[in-house]
Amino acid sequence: MSEPRRIAYQGEPGSNSHMVCQRHYPELESVPCASFEDVFATVEAGEACLAMIPIDNSLAGRVADIHHFLPASNLHIVAEHFLRIRFHLLGLPGSRLDEIRTVHSHVHALGQCRDIIRQHGFTPVVSGDTAGAAREVVEAGDPTMGAISPPLAASIYGLDVLATDIEDEDHNTTRFVVLSPDFVQAPADDGPVVTSFIFNVRNLPSALYKALGGFATNGVNMTKLESYMVDGQFIATQFLAEVDGHPDQPPLKRALEELAFFTTEVKLLGVYPADPARL
């Protein structure tokens, strides 16, 4: 049986996740899913070969829930992509900016476009998804409704663009990771590599300090370290980390060996090429 040529993402057609799928994997069919849990399930069931998942945003920080799905899943990070987030104000064909009274979008998008909302006195209305807001405007058929959505949504839903690039900050960027059922490591000698892993520290004084000491002494740059609760306990024992380098390279190899002495589990999530936007 041939592998499905599909990539799953959370959201509706026209969302930012859909955009990054089309940009980097145009040969694959993009499959929308209602939730992140559905995205993981779609790939794990073999109904898609890859998943596109947002993991960090330069304004909002880490994306909720993803860090809980990653350790428990059987998927592996095989690539990363950065997307500069752009929002347009969309309206029904023939509508005008001065007619708009309410603007609909995801709560984060509304928060990232406060200036135009305040300047025009719009009433913000929370929708479940930025692209879904565009669909809601079409379904309502109300010329006083606007949607704050990614540019792709305008063409998908046949809406007019009433204002472009309305986000407050021009550095709003989301980092996406691509997940695969196969653990495919990037080569160690073909450009910069990122290694992502999770680990649980032993319940001992200074355990985290000692566990991380090997990265410092071996000159390994750690770009991410995040903790979160496990099994509802308020003791932060599990960590997600990302470092520059490949596990086969001596500095990182030694650091990971030292890490193992002070942890109960180390699990590699992925060894993948660094996106040029990271450098």
C-alpha cells in the first residue's frame, strides 16, 4: 500500500498552518483538522504522511497543548519552518472599510491587531480560527462584518481585502515543526542542525543544574528549555530542550551522555536541519 501523499494541519483552509503547508509541501494534499489531537491521530493512523504543527510564536510564546502531545506521540520532528504572520481585514465583495462594525478572528489575532480595531472603533468578536472567521463572514452575508484573516483566506472564500498587513508588530513570526512517523535524522555534515529532546530529571537537589552542566562544558548552545507538569503534579520534572548540533558530533554526544547520568529518561524528538530564518 502506497504512503498517503497528504499533510495534516490544525485549522480551516486559508489558515496560517495551511499557508505554510502549501509553501513548503506543495506536492502534498493539505488536510485540515479540527484540533491538534486530530492532527496527531491522522498521521498516527496512516491517513497522512506528515503533520504541520505551530510550536512557538514570537509574541505569544509557546503554543498551548503541543508540548503535551509531543512526548506521548510516536511522531518525530523532521523539519522546521518559520512563517512571518500577516493579517488582512477582509469583507464581503463590494463592502467598504467605513461600513465595517464588527471584526471576527481568533482571540490571539484580535490581540495582535489592536491598533486598527481601536482606530476604527470596531467591535472585536472571537472566532475559533482566523480562516474560520472569513468563512463566517461569507455565511452571514453581512457587509458590516469583517474578518481578520491570513491573505490566503481572501482567495479561498472570495472576500475583498479592505486593509493589508494590519498587525501591530512586523516581527510577528510563528515557528512550525513537521512531524513524521519515521525518525529521519539530518546528516551531521550538511549544514546547521537542531536536536530536540525531552528528559525527566531525578528528584534530587541541583539535579537540573547538574544535568545541564555537560552542555556548558562541551560548548553546546541550548536554544530552548521548557518545563511542564507530568501527571498533574506541581513538581516540574519533565523538560523539553533544543540545542544546536548533531548527536553524532563529539560535543553534543558527550553532553547527552552526561545528561543521562542525572535523568530517568531522555527521548530524542528529532534531529533536523535548522531553518535559515533561525540563523
